Amino acid sequence: MRRRRMLSMVGKVAFVTGAGSVGAGWGNGKATAVLLARQGASVFGVDVNDEALTATEQAFHDERLAQWRGLRCDVTDSVSVQHAVDECMARYGRIDILVNNVGGSAPGDPTTMTEDTWRAQIDLNLTSVFLSCKHVLPIMTRQFEAHGRGGAVVNVSSIGCMTFQVDGRVSSAYAASKAGVLAFSRSTAIAYVKKGVRVNTVIPGVMHTPLVEHRLTSQLGMGNAEELIARRHASVPIGKMGDAWDVAHAILFLASDEAGYITATELVVDGGITAARPTF
């Protein structure tokens, strides 16, 4: 009997949100899109930033991965998400994998954060997950009813909702919204467990992605990126930050057939930081 390639995505279509990357290098969405394609998937990637999408498209071109379509999409807007899903279906005819990778943090506690910032954070980090699931899950359900092959959803949360945040930052809305992703994923997984859809969550820890240099250095008022990077490396028990590929490989596994008996669970990718830090 011919053995099937491990973690194969051949014949599958992946819809990836936040598929671009801020700045140079590899963000979680860009790495995930490329890794899924390397394994054989056709990838439909969306991002609100055209330049970020172009960078991912260039990565596909550099690796001669032809199975890519990028589209600008505001994942906090239902009409925009529905349009992107329709475009994906028009191009590929199915959606087997949904990766919800969009997110971002804004500093502030309930008294210092404006109401507008609170709502924007909830929309970006949580409502976006709801909207993509709202428009993709019916497709996966129909696929299961017709062919016995539904789909897999992988949502991306953060250890920011599980323990105190790096450098003593307080980002109440970010923590609340990313905790909401965990609860939403578990609830949705059970709602669709008989409908051929698995739903799981990847929880990244302190990661070194382009966001560190692009956004966090200025947010934290650090003098330079090197200082912040050194502090973040030192905060992780394994001795260094992870990167976008660590997140991408976790997503690949949970989306794969090898994880076919796994649903309503979380995969923490944090170098041991949540186990080593007190939660009180």
C-alpha cells in the first residue's frame, strides 16, 4: 500500500486571514500561508494591507508556489468577509481549512482605554473570528453532507489572555478578546462536532515577528529594538523567543488529517512561559 505523505495538504483549499506580514520578514500569517502551500494546499489569503499581501505573493513567487490568491479584506466587516469567501469559492470551489490569524494589541486598562479603542480591539481580535466562521462554516457543513469531508478551523489566540503580559504591559481589551477566542473556539467546536468540522486554537507566546520592530518598540517606549528583543528572549524559559514558523507548524498540524481526532482544544506554543510564570 502506498503511504500518504505526512501532513499533506494536497487537494485542500485554505482560507487564511491576516495572510500578509507587517514590515520585512515573516509574520504568522505569511509563514502559515507559505507552509500550507508547501504541503500542497491552494491558499486564498486576505489582509487589510495591500503591501503585506504583495509581500506574501512575492514569497510564493520566490518559491515557485503557484497556488495563491490574495485579496484585500476587512475582516471586521461582514460584507467584506462574505465577498472574500465568495471569491474563494468562485476560484477553488471549496474551503477545507480556515485559519483566523488576525489580531493586535492596544495598551490600556478600563480607566485609561477609550471606549472606541475597546470596541476596535474586540472587533479586530474576536468579531473577526466570528465573521469568518459565520461565512465559512456553512460551506464546510455542506461539503461534509455531500462528500463526507467537512473542514478544520484553526484560530489564533495569545498567552496574553492566560498570564500577565510581557514587560508589565496592561492590555485589557486584548486579553479579554483573546480569551474570547478560546471560549468561542470550544463552543463552536462542540456545535459542529457532528457536522464534520473541527475547531482548535493555537496560543502563541512571546514571538519574534516583524511586529516587534514595527510596533512594539514604539508602544513600549523602548530606546531600540535590540533592547526589547533581548528582554523578550530572556523572559522565555527555553531561552529565546519563537518565530512565525513555530506558529505556522502548529497550525499545519491542527489543520491536518493527522489531527483528525482533535477538536475543542488548544496548542500552546510558548517555550514554557505559561508554565513558569505565576498566574496570580
